[in-house]
Amino acid sequence: TLTPSGAAPTPAIQAPDGKINYSRDVEPIFNRACVACHGAAAMGGLNMSSYQALMTTGVHKPVIVPGNSKQSLLYLTLVGEARTVPNMPMGTPLAQKEIETIARWIDQGAAER
């Protein structure tokens, strides 16, 4: 199934233990849908081009609260519940499966590996 932008959504590929992996499952979503604005340009002060940048940049820090997606600004912007920043990504929203993958990763502790 294609997203409204015509791109295939990034599938969530989980390890047998159900653990979401940042580089395998989450980073490809960010690279496709976020890094154009939140890479070198760092709109809103947020750079999502690497794990370290994601966890340490942004005007409204922290962007991610490891272990709690419902308190993480990143998740809240994806589901349209953030009060301080607009919904993201601008234009075409992420597929529900992609949002769920990011939420599970955050809830599992938002580990780099």
C-alpha cells in the first residue's frame, strides 16, 4: 500500500522478541519523513539526522521521554496532540503503523541499539 505521497510506508520489522530497533525500524522512518526539515536545517532546533542529535536537540526539549511515548513531544506531534508545536510531519502524515512503531520504540526505552 502506498502513502498519499506515493511512497511505500516503512514496514515495522521486529526482532522475534518484539523489540523495536532504532537503526532498523525507526531511523528509516525519520530519514524518509523528517530529516528533510529536521536534518542539517534543524527546523525548530531539532536535528533528527542521528540518534545523538535527536536525543539532545530541539527548542522544546526533551523531544523524547524514554519509556513514555505519551509524554514525548515527538509522539504528540505525530498524533496531533502537541500544544506547543504544529502536527508533524507537515503535509502527509505518517502511516498509523509507523506511528505505532515509534511509540513502541519510545515505550521500550528509546534505545539506540
